[in-house]
Amino acid sequence: MDVKTISLSTVFASIYAALVIFLAPISLGAVQLRIADCLLPLSALFGWPMIIGATLGCSVGNAVGGIVAFGSLNLLDVAFGSLANFLATLVIFKLKKKKILGCIFASIIIGAIVGGYLWIFVPAPEIFNLALQPWVLMIICLTLSSLIAIAIFGYILLLALCQPSIIKLIKSYGLKVYL
């Protein structure tokens, strides 16, 4: 790994973690809109620096954000939330030619993984008084919120950065782009 890759990964990790921590009230919990997840589709454009940055940023964000929001560190959330981000960004990167499909699959991955354990620590929300298991409700809720953050806002951000003039500017700094 070269210096530019490490630096870009560090920048993405820092931005992701800062967004989770400073927006902890809406980034953590049963009903969340994790604005930081809008960055995940950028893995289609930047590749491994974004994949690594989102994974490490999630580790830091979930650790510090968990302490800020809930008063304690949840190692399960740090580990599995980071795994979810790694897999989601990897899928987006692999499906970079089908951007929206990658964003949708990434949302499902995050919803399934995070919703699959978060219900143990945070009470699941009620959805239209449906008589479903708490883990099912949590998966549905997190998948829907991830679709908003990743497949709508993140996709729009990705499209904005994929403009030829922006790509040219990014390349002028010696950064590798994959689209």
C-alpha cells in the first residue's frame, strides 16, 4: 500500500467516525439514519481506500458513539458493525458497473447483519403493530434506513462525484478511480 492509499483510507475513516459520533442520536439505536453510510457507495469510485476507511471508521464510530449514546462500549457492535461495512463496501466495489444494485445489496447486508444482533441490546421498534419477532423488526428497520442512507443519498453523492470534471480533478491529485 502506498502513502496516498493509506492517507485516503485515513481521511475516509476519520470522516465516517466523526459523522457517527457527532450524529450519535440519529446514527445509533433501533431507528437510525446513519448519515455516515452515505459514504459507502464511494467504494465504487475509490476502491480499497474507501473499503478500509469505512471499516475502520465504523470501528471507531461504533466504539466512541456507543459510549456517548449508551454509556458503554459494545464490542459486538464494534466487530459486527465493522464486518457489515466491510462486506457492504466490498459488494459495492465489486458491482461498481451496476451502482444502484450494489447500493441496494449493501443496504440489505447492513440491515441483516446489524439488525441480526442489535435487537439483543436495543429494544426493537414497533412497525404498524405487526406481530413479528424483535430481530425481524430490527432487520426490517435497519434495512429501510440503510436504503435511505446508501441507495438514495449515497447513490446521489456517488453520481455527483462521477461527473467527468470531478473525475478529472480527482485524478489530477494522483488518486486512482475505478469508474
